[in-house]
Amino acid sequence: SEGADQQDPIADAARGILDGHIVLSRELAEAGHYPAIDVEKSISRVMTNVSPKVQLDAARRARAWLAKLTKARDLIQLGAYSAGHDPELDLALRAQPQLTALLQQDMHDRASLADSRNGLLQLVNA
């Protein structure tokens, strides 16, 4: 699996040469989330050169929400997190269903770049 290659020196060298990499997540796949791309661990080295600032800002915010959700996962699952303690986490929790829907796609569905970009912008600006 691609996620298991993170400690492989050859894979590290290849990532340094290439324009970026996509990390697949067994955990996402097992949960039925397809494509099973781990957005937090995946990277594009050309995105900043080919995307408008508004899209970059939206992507950074969505990634920050994903990171907040990951970091707080245990607290949330145990019911130990109370709304209001972290306003950004509260936003991420409210956006989570739409964010998950944006990142999932059926094998036979097609999504254009424009549709994906618009969905991202609508989500982070809601």
C-alpha cells in the first residue's frame, strides 16, 4: 500500500523528485470512503503555481479542518469535547459531512475541476 511506503528511502527520494504524491489510506478504504486518499498526508508541489489564491486559501482551510478533526477524533468519539472550546474545531465539525461528501466519489461518477473547485469554495465560505 502507498501509505506503508512512508519510511522507504527509495519512495522518499522519488517523492523529492516528483511533483507530489498521493497517499492512500487503508483506514479510509475499510470505512468505504473512496477514493481512499489521505488528504492530510498527500501533497502537490505544483498546486501553488497553478491554482488561484482563492482556491489555495480554501484548500488550506479544508486541510486545517481535516487536521483538527483528526487531532480531536478521540475526544469527539468519547464525547469529551464540548462545543465552544475550540471555534475552529466547531466549524470543522459542522462542515464535516459536506467535506466528506466533497472528498468521496463513486467509481462511475465524474467531477470536473470547476465543480470540485466550486464545491470547495462554497464549503469553506459557508
